[in-house]
Amino acid sequence: MITSKQRAYLRKLSHTLEPIFQIGKDGISDALIDGINMALNKREILKVHILESALLDTRQTCNDVAARLNAEPVQAIGNKFIIYRQADEEKYRKIELPKK
């Protein structure tokens, strides 16, 4: 579990990120989860866009995806959400969170 200070730091880092995944009318599929999982292993923080045709609640979708990936939901606002998970491999760890 990350603290509010760490969450604010991650929000600041993600401000300039572009969404690299879109969730459409098919919703949360296994292929989407696999793709996000691989990307989280390399990038640690991701922004995801939910299309209007998906008819999904952003916060609920963010929490569902984060739970399936053992990641932390950082922010869900509008039709985008941000999730974070520390990279498994040391060489991909780029983000240093503030101390608790």
C-alpha cells in the first residue's frame, strides 16, 4: 500500500505520460491484462484510456485492473486511470518512491 505522499509523487510523474492502452467495448480481457502486465514490468507506471463505448466506470475499472495485476491504483479521473507496480527486475526499476 502506498501513502498519499507517494501517490501524489506518482501523479506528478504520470502527468506527461500518454495512454498506451485503451479499453473498448470488450472490457477487460485476458489479452489486455497480459499486455498491461508486460508493460508494467518495463515501465512501472502506466496510463490507460477507457473509450466511451466501453460504458465502464473509471474508478471501478482501475481498481479491477490493479487487483488483477497486484498493482497500486494511483488516480482515476475522467476516462483515464493510472496504475503503478514496482518492476520485478532490478534493471527496470526507475522510480524511487518517497519514504513512508
